[in-house]
Amino acid sequence: MKIGLSSGCAYKLFNKIAKDTGLNLENDYLNSVICIYRLLQKKIKFNAFELILIDKFIKHYDLSLENYIWLKNLDYFSVHLMGEYKRKILDDIERFPYIDFLICHIDKKNNLPPTFFYKYSDKILYENIDFVKYDFKVKDNICFDIAHAETTGDIKDQYVEYRENIKEIHISRHDLNHKIINTHHLPLNKNMYSFEEMYGLNKLPIIIESTCNSIDELIKEFKYVKKVIFNKE
């Protein structure tokens, strides 16, 4: 069982946690964010983590030794690439310990340099995006986003269509009544959904993307997803 959090889950809590713990988000965003999830892991027993890299926020990629070791010891670690990639993305990625997969939104594929694809072709997962249904190539490995799929048709039908190529799952819900970004990645426990008939889902790494307003809400979300996907308390 591999279940964990995206670094976007607790972004609403970053400033408060940083203030309470003395972390410096402005000058060392990358290490501060990882430290926040190290702290959260003491309350939420996750073994997987997906780090969102948004180049406009990150001034350097020098990991602290403690953070490097923490990432290395996870059962599953993926990196979600977002932004314009103006930095030398190859150099940046190589500063991390072993990465299971690199996630790229399918519509941003051309933002990455050809050298990146050459080196990491076997690690790149293309993520389905919201409101636009792409025809993935046969050889494309996929990160299947439940909330995004909710906006482009029946979730189960799309899961079955892509199943052979799916290597990771993003879990959250979408408010289909509002086509704005603030309705992305809502907590699953507030918008119940049945995952019956989605065979093999519990054998894939599950990354929770639900954005929560408190640590208690995040704990509740983690427990709910663990229950409905893995049938474990």
C-alpha cells in the first residue's frame, strides 16, 4: 500500500506552520515545504509524497541533508513539474534522491526541453487535465487525476480506458457547478464517491491532492481515502 500527500494539500496552512516553527518560506521555499510535510507525517502516517515544483517560488534546489534523507526513505516519491521551466530543469531534478515518477500535465509537454525527455522518458507520467479530454498515445504512461476526469466524462469509463497505462492516481473531487480554479481538488470526504468497479486502483500509488483548511481536516481526509481505497482504518 502506497498512500500519501501532494505538497499542495496543506498550502493554505504553510504560512501559519512556518510562523509557528520558524521556517523561512520566502528565502528557502523548497526546504521549508518539505519540513512542513515531515512535521505532518508525525500526525498522518503517509509513506508516499509528491512534491510540486513551481519554478517561480523556488530560489534554489539545495536540499538540506535531513530533507534529502527523508525523501530517500519514503516508499514512493514523485515530482510534479509546473511552471515555465526556465531553470536548468535537468540540473535541478538531479539534486533529488531517487524519484519514482515525474508528473507533467499533458498540455505542458512541449515546455520541457528535448534533453529532459531523452534522459527521463521512462519516468515521465502525463496527467489528464480538466475540461479537455486528450487522446493519449499508446506508449504514454499516465497519472490519472480523479478530479480532472470528473470534468471530462464518466470517471470509471476513463479509468478503464487508460488503466493499462496508469502508474499513479491523484485523488480529490471537483465542484462541477463552478468552472474556476478554487473548486479544484476539494476534499473527497465532503463529496462522497464510490470507487467500486475501478479494479486495480488499490495497487497503484495514491496521492491525495485535496486542499484542506486545517490539520484536522487533512487527517480526516487521509483516513477517509485510506478507508475507501484500501479498506483500512
